[in-house]
Amino acid sequence: MSQGPLAQLRERRPELSADADLPFPRVLGPIFWAVMSAGLIALILLNLTLGAFDVEIPRIIGVLFGQLGIDLGIDYSSREEAVVWVIRVPRMLMAMLVGAGLGISGAALQGLFRNPLADPGLIGVSSGASFAVALAIVVGITSWGLWVQPIAAFLGGLVLTFLIYGFARRSGRAQMATMLLVGIAVNALLGAAISFILSFSDDAELRDIVFWLLGSLAGSLWDFVYYAGPLILIALIVLIRQAGPLNLLTLGDAEARHLGVRVQRTQLLIVSAAALATGAGVAVAGVVGFIGLIAPHMVRLAVGPDHRRLMPASALAGAILVLGADLGARTIAAPAEMPLGVLTAIIGTPVFLFLIDRSRRSLASGF
């Protein structure tokens, strides 16, 4: 009797088996998820509590329940209500959504390209979004409303990603290695184009463009949560549903096709969902680098290479990283605020160099 695709996968890649040994004992699996969840909850409370204006946790709870129409008898001022509900809650939600989208996109693209150094920025989303926003600011259409800049960023990232994907297709098939190289080249080209735009921008335009390129969640509004949140959640669902086929793709395109995977359709779905999550996140938070690179590596040793566990864990790790970085951005230099992208770069660059060094020394080509 012939084996099913999952059984064949486990035979060829035993590390993807549910019973495979991990660097940490299996008993630590529930502990890992509990610790990560506790860390997320702690960061949520810290983000709602700390800032230029501190609010006590009981008052935060009173505000949150008050918005649901439940009076707990906890006194809080209108200023505390405005700070918590209007400013910090949407900012906290956007930090979680942006981090989760970048984290899971990084895990998916690393598996798709079979390259542990792959990052959502390499497929052109960040550079396309950055160029679109810089162009929109210089042309002057951002004066039409707050929605112009996020939409320009989202469309710019998405359009460029599909252009790169289309360029990488040959004979009806997308060459992932070609797409990665084209993405690197296009990122360099658009970086030069943005520098050219900056060279003739006036002071106001220059400040707007640089502020956006450095990344920040300072302008997060409930409208951004309503617009970007559903897009990121859709991308998360699509990527998690592709975890099984992505496991098979790690064997190679030919082997995956033999095991019943519709390779081109799966590749297109993963690239599209990663572009959707990253583009929506970049549209509301600016350029936040290295999260998609770091998050999967944070959790891979604990949950293993099986994308059915790795991708949800990467989303959780990404949310934790962005929440922590945003908390640091708001508090390290308070009452001033550091750019979010600067902090993630400070954290991410040493990790990136470490990964390059480890890959260079490793004799194996996998993870």
C-alpha cells in the first residue's frame, strides 16, 4: 500500500515528524508556549501603563471595561481614558499585528526560498512601499487625507512584489532563486531612487519621508487598526494554512510536485500573503526591519522546523519583538521618542551578522 504525502515527508525529513527530537525536550513545548504567552501579556500591560504619562493598571482595567459598558467602580480621569483608549490601545494592537505579520512572513519566506537569511524586505515590499510614499509626499497628494499614505505604501509594496514575481517566472514557473536575486537588485535601485527624491525635497517633505523611512507607530489610530488589521489577519490565516505544503516544498519543487503539491499555486499564495502582511504593516508603521529575520530564529530551536508549529510561533515572537521595541522607543528617551526602525536595526544587525557567520561555518545547507 502506497504511503500518503505526509508519511513520505516524515520518512525523507524525520525532523518534521511530530515525534522528532528537538534541541529542547518535548516536555518543554507547553512551557515554551506558556512563557511566550506570559511575555506577550506582560508587554501588553507595560505598553498600556508606561509612557510620558503613566497610568496605573487598575485604572487601565477600568477604562477598558468602561468602553464595553461595564462599570467596575474604578475611578479614572478623562485624560487617562484618552491616553489609554485613543492613543495606547490602537498603538498596542498595531504593534502586535505588524510584528505578527512580519514574523510569520519571515518564517514562510525562509522556508519557501530554503534560505535562513531570507527576509520579507527581500521580495520588494518595503522598498516598493518606501518609494510609493516618498513619491506621494513629493507630489503632494498626501494632503488629501490620512488614508493616502497607507494606501500608497500598501499598493507600492504589493505591485512591486508581483512585478518581481512575474519577472522571475520562466516557462510558466517561478524561479525562487531568481526572484530573490531580482528582489535584491530592485531594492538597491529603489533605494537610489528614494535618495534622488530626497535630494530635491523641501524641508517639510524631507522630514515626512525620513520619519516614515525610520519607522514609527506614533501615528497609530483606530482607523489604521480597522484598515490594516483585517488584511494582516487574512494573510496570517492563509500562511498558516500553507504550512503543510510548505513542509513538502522544503524537499524541493520536483519532490513536492510528486507528493501532490501544486507548486506554483502554493508559491504564489505564500508570496502574495507575505506581501499582504508586510505591505499592510509597512503602510501603517513605516519600515521596520529585521523582525521577519529574527523572529523565526528565536523560536526554531524550541518548536523545530515543522512550519505547522514554526509559523504560529514566529507570529507570536514577532508580536513580542515589536511590542518590546515600541516600548523602548517610547520610554528610553522619554518624553522624546526614538524611531522604531532604529531600535529593530540595532537589535537585528548583530543577529544578522551572527546568522551569516553560522551559515558560513555550517556544512549543511538546511536549517
